[in-house]
Amino acid sequence: MTNENRDQFRPEDHPNDHFLLTTVVGSYPKPKWLNRAKELYEDDDHEFDDEDWNEATDDAARLITAEHERAGLDVVVDGEMRRTEMVEFFAHRIEGYEFNGPVKVWGHNYFDKPSVVSEVEYDESWLVDEYEFTAGAATRPVKVPITGPYTLANWSFNEAYSDEEALAYDLADLVNEEIEKLVEAGARYVQIDEPALATTPDDHAIVGECLERIVDGLPEDVRVGLHVCYGDYSRIYPEILEFPVQEFDLELANGDYEQLDVFKDPEFTKDLALGVTDAHVAEVESVEEIEANIRKGLEVVPPEQLVISPDCGVKLLPREVAYEKMANMVEAARNVEEDLDAGEIDLGERATPADD
């Protein structure tokens, strides 16, 4: 059984009959020199200008894209080298937002929480230049992560709309406009990040309506995934199966797969992008450990519906640790494919893929 939407990202020289697509959630550690370059760029006493900063971010994007390919990933990103915090980056590009200074969120961490002060509007493209540059630097397909409208609304001060729901729907229309431009530029794999859903699971219906707006008019071959960070998934499952996406990217390694059974009944009818390395632990899991984690995913879905990724963005890890996690993850996926080809894995009741 094939999965055409997923298999369009299968490399031509893939070594095994089975194919477990490997990718990343999005963020990746920035090179230390890029952080230093940012300090110079933001320091008025230095003559480090826009041209210098653009050159630095271009170089970093090339470097990390190549690092993802060196690790063997089937679908890559640039590690979000040009992005700051996941809401702040987009709020700076959406008409209707403004910033009033950092807000303390925990410990010594601050978040430049924006305010919506007027009706949000689409101005210039947010990510098309980033995508085109990365696609030009890559030899593998490129995924585009986008912070979802529900999180963009939930993690902002609302000073212009009657409620957060109305704001989220307007933002969803803007995300749809952006994705249409990305598709025109050649993008075929988009991931909507909705970490706020993990903390407010009762709003899953709002997220569902946002996604309906986001996918409106998109070609069938465009793959849309939804990433939801660690939370009580039983509060959104099976309702999320109604969402109009092909893939759910879930953070399960962090909780030692204690919630795996949540997704076994009723049957998981979408593709599962399974977190198989813990993005919060600065220790590299062995290939054998990751293989065991991948096999847990096969308890939920057949191979045709399984995607392999880290739990979440890995930007807070040491860069060498992040790389080794990705490299081991790819090696583990290829090993499991070989075992599947050899018939050494008993798929049991999950051997029959879900109907489309």
C-alpha cells in the first residue's frame, strides 16, 4: 500500500522497499557566530548593516540545510535561522500588531509579547523568500513550518477584536494567503505549529475551523501537517481526526510514550509524525533506543502512515547533540525499514492501512 501524499518526498535512491519519511519539526541550534553577528547588527556602535546581516543569515541557512542533508533527512528545513521567537517573528510581519516590550514568562526568560491593536491584514509575504532560498540551497525537499493562527492569537494581547476566536479566524485567512504564495513558489510540505492547543485543549474546535480556512483552495498534493506540543492528548483525541490535515506531529518521547494508547482507539486514520528523540534532553539516544521508539509508532499506524521526527524543535540543544540525534534517528529509521522488508516486525492488527 502506498501513500502518495507522503511518498512524493521519497528519494529516488531510497535503499529499502519500505519508506519511513524522516524530517525535523523546525528549529535548530543557531551557530554561535550568528548570535554574535546579531549582537553586532543590533549595536549602533558597529557598522554591521543590513547587507552584512543578510549575508550572515544566508550563510547560516545554507550551513544548517546542509547539516540536515548530511544527517540524511528526507525533508529538510533551514533550522529557522532567520526567525526569532515563533510568535514575534510573524507578528512583526502582520499589519495590526505592535510591540510594547518584553513580558516575563518564567524564570529569567522574557517574551516580546505583541498586542493586536487593529484588524489584522496581510501585507508582504512572510516566508516566500526564506523558502526559495532554502529550496535553492537544498538537494532534498523543504518543509515550511508556520506558527498557527490559534497560537498567534492566544499568545498575544487582544485589544481590537471582540474575542480571541474572531482574531484567530482572521489570522487563519492570512495564513491561507501566505501558503498560497508558498505553493506558487513550489512548496509542497507545510507544517502548522499550534503549541497553544496543548495548554487549552478545549478549544480544539476553534483550531479545526482555523485549519479549514487555511487549507481552503490548496492543491491536493500539498501536504499539511499539524504540530502539537506535549499535553493531555486524550482531551483532543479523536476529535483532531476531523481536522483537514494529512499529518499530526506529536511529542511522545518526552513522556516516555505514556500516552501512546490514546491513539489506538479509535483507529488513527491520519499520518503520524512520531517524536522519537527527546528535544528537551541534551543526551543523544542510541540508534537502538530510537529503533525501539519507532516500533512503538507501528503499534498505532502501519508503516505507510508513519513519519519519523524529533519531539519538537531542537534549538535549545547543543548543536553537536542536535546533529547526532538527527543522524541516529535517520539510521534507526533505515534499520527499521530493513526489518520491515525482511518481515521481521509483526504489525499485527495494524498491518492494514486505514482507508482514505
